[in-house]
Amino acid sequence: MATTVDAAEKINRAKGAIKSSVTKLETFLENAEKASVTELQIKIKKIGQLQKKLDELLNEFFLIKDLSGLQDTANDFEQVDSRLEELEVRITSILESRKSSSNPKNQTVESIKNEVRLPEIPLPTFSGAFSEWESFKTQFTTLVSNNDNLDDNQKLFYLRASLKGEAKQLESTEDTFNSLFDALKERFENQRLLIDFHVLSILHYDKIQQESARELRSLIDCIKKNIRGLKVQNYEQNNLSEILLVNIILHKLDKESRRQFEFSLKSSEVPQFDSLMSFLERRSSILESVSRIPSAVKTTFPAKNAARNNSLNNPIKQKSLMIKSNNKGNFKACICCNNFHPLYKCISFKNMSVEKRKEFVSVHRVCELCFRKHAGSCSSKFKCFVKGCQMAHNTLLHEEEKALNEISATSAAKNNNDISSPKGGSDDLEQSYSLVVRKGKVYSSLSLAQSSEICILPTALICFKNALGERILIRCLIDSGSQVCAITSECSDMLGMKKEKINIPVSGLNGTNIALKRKMEIEISNLENDFVRCVPFYVVPSITNLTPSTRLNVDISKLP
């Protein structure tokens, strides 16, 4: 009995301490409006601690075997528990009201953010070019591979949707995302080819012929892009590489930019790569600013003293320099396609019907004979070359024969030879260079297409291997009378293969001569890639006009 009494007294004393703490909390809440949020949060924790102690005392209380005479103690436990719950509810309500009243702006901003809808990010695409692989891999890994919300099947679907061209034909050992992505890595992570691509892009960049802000910026972008690509492959710049880059870049500049850079050097030390790039940036900005300044009209002001009068009486003779452009000649931009050639050589203009050509000439108010704008009558002595016509209009505007819609630029050039075509140049004749080598000279077996009749030429689709090892499909003209192969300079530049220097004279019709300066070894194959040959090609300026130049109606044509 004594043990039961002692246990009850111990529980009552502990309960009294808890009731005292509850009373203090109730007193604190009477001035809760002045309390800070931190104080309220501490009181919440205090209530939790008191609740835990009260539960422990209640468990001890129920362990007493004889509870007779302890009914008041049990009622006190229930009363203290209710007071604690009420305190917790009141403090929590105060905290919630504080938060809602202090963050109205945040709620407004959050609602605005939820209303803004950004456009969807499109999936990156990959067509099989080695130079595009690193960029594609980085973007696809960020958007899809590392997205934990997508399962393996969804990732595989997105990966297949991103592949185009040659890359889409690649197959893996298993039909899973990881298997296909690993197969792509194995095929296209060719470090040697990537490094060759970046290095050759710098080495084979064309030399700038005349000062131009656009050309300088293009050179700067090429250098930065390929250096960044080499750094991705862990090839950093050092003193040796910077010296090589400086010399390579200097040889790509036009003469005036090179001269200005030499003037900017203040010592005989080797220029730094960063200083050269800074100079190119400044130089391009200056040229761009100067090009925007309109040409000012020079005005002669009266002299203010005798010395100036003497200088005016004895003016310094000015020299006039004639500059020959690299490939634009003396022609203005074509009014039909904006390229630098006369209108009678424009492929787009010649592909029009005669009615469309007449309408085009009338709208642009150009002469129907020489295709130029001038006042008064035309000074050209030529007339229409069609037999029996001899009217004062250009041959391209003659309506009698439909075949003249495809007339060659050579016959039309005769109408304008005295106006715009330079004399004595090989550009007067457009030739088809199918070459035959005999005793050191090269002869062409196909030549001028001057007839008004349509000529059907055999062609073939052949795969050419470029400098990156990619197979490119190119349409080729077949000449059964030629013993060697020719390729246009434009096509050879696109392939990027190494060119061998040669010097072989070419003789075409009418004794027109041209010297071949380059030769290439190119690997060609059929579409199935089961026939592969390495063939030497001679680089020529051009081979034929646009092929095919017209549509052929097979239904009405009499074919053998």
C-alpha cells in the first residue's frame, strides 16, 4: 500500500510541473500579437515536449494496481491534455495567419510564373556527320538520357526519332535504348576524324582577296569554332600551336589587313595569338563602320593664302588603278537572281518561258536587245540570231521556236559582246570538259551546246567519299569518248580532299585553251557499296550548264 501511495505522489508532482508550464504558455498567448514567428515556433516545440512527458506519466499512472481514490488524478490528466491541444491549435493558427499576410506579393509572382508558357524544346537531330556528333550527344543526354521521368522504351523512341539519314540506318544488337546509344558512340566517336576535320577546316579556309568585314568575321568564327572543337577533344593550346595558328591566319588575310597588322606591331617579337584575334575583331568592326558611311560629295573650297593658291594651280596628278575582281568580273548584280553575271547568262532567267522573259524585261524596264538599262535607243549593232528574223530584240525573246527556251548562254552572249563581255577571255565559250590526254595535252570530246535542239546526255548517281569518310551522292555526266575523269572546282571544294598540283594544257573547240592546275584521287562507289574504286579526277572550272536544264516529256518524244 505504501508503494502505491509513493508512486501516486511522484506522478502528481510531475503532473504539477507540466500544469505550471501549460499555465505559462497560456499567459504568453495573451500577448501573442507582439511575439515573433521564431518565438511561436519555439513554443510549438515546447508543447510537443510537454505532450510527450504527459503521455509517459499517464502510462506510469495506469501501471498502478490499485487506482481507488485516484479518480481526481485521472481527471487532471485529461484536463492538462485538453489545454495542451488548445494551445497547439491557437499557436498554429497565428503562424498560418502571419505567413498568409506577409507573402501576398510572392503569391502574385508565383501565379504569374505559372501563367507563362515557354515553347517546347525540339529534339536535337543527327544525320551521321562526325562533326555534329559531340553537340548532339551533349544535348540529347541532357534532355532525354538524364530524364528520370522517362522509361527505357520512351528514351528509345525519342532516340530513333532524332536520327536522320545515314545514322537512322544504324542497327544495334538489342532493341534497347542503351544498346542503340552505345552503337552510335562506337560508330561516330572517331577522335581522329574529328581532329582532322577541325584542323583541315582551318588549313583549307580560302584566302581573303579583298578587305571585307563579313569575310573577316567568317574567318574569326571558323578559327574559334574549330579551336573549341579541339579543346573538347582535350587538345589545348600551347606556345607552339599558337605560333602555327598565327602564321596560318596571317596567310589567310588580304594584303591591306596584313599590312595594318604589321603596322600595329611595336617590336620584332613573335605576335601573340590573342593579340592577333583582338586585331581582327577591331579590324572587322572598323570596316563594318566604314561601309555604312555614305559616299560624300567632294567640295573645293577657295584658298585662303598664296601658298594654297599655288598648290591649287599645280594640282597633284591622281593615279587610277584598275582592280580585277576574283570572280565577279565587271558585272553588276543580276536583277533576276542577285548573282554577279549578266542577265543573258542567268540560269533562272533562261529557265523561264519566252512570255515570262518578256514580262520580266518589261517590268524591270531593261532594253529588249542588250538587257541593260539606258536612255534612248540601244547602241548594240546585233539583232536576233534566229534565221529569217533579224528583229531588234534579244534572241532569248524570240517566240518562233520553243526550243529557244533552252538556248545556251554562248549564242546570247554574242548580242552583248560589245557591251559587257571582256574580250579574249576563255569565259566567252562555255565548254564541257570531258578530257582526253594525248602526248602531254588534254582535249575535250564534248563541247558547246549551241544548237536549239534538246540534247539527251547519259548520267549516273555515284557515291563520292569526302575528307571525313562520308559517302556523298553526286550526279555525274557520262562521256563515252573521254579517257579521264573531270570534276568541278565547286564539287572538289565540297569534298575537301587533298589536291595535287599539276600543269596540263586543255584544248577545246575553236582552239580555246585552258590550263588545269589541280588533280585529286577520290574513292567512288555504287549505292550498295559493293563496287569501290579509287579514281583520279582533273579539277576544271565547270563542266556543263545546269543538268538537266529542261523537262523531257517521254510520252510525246519519239525514242528508239
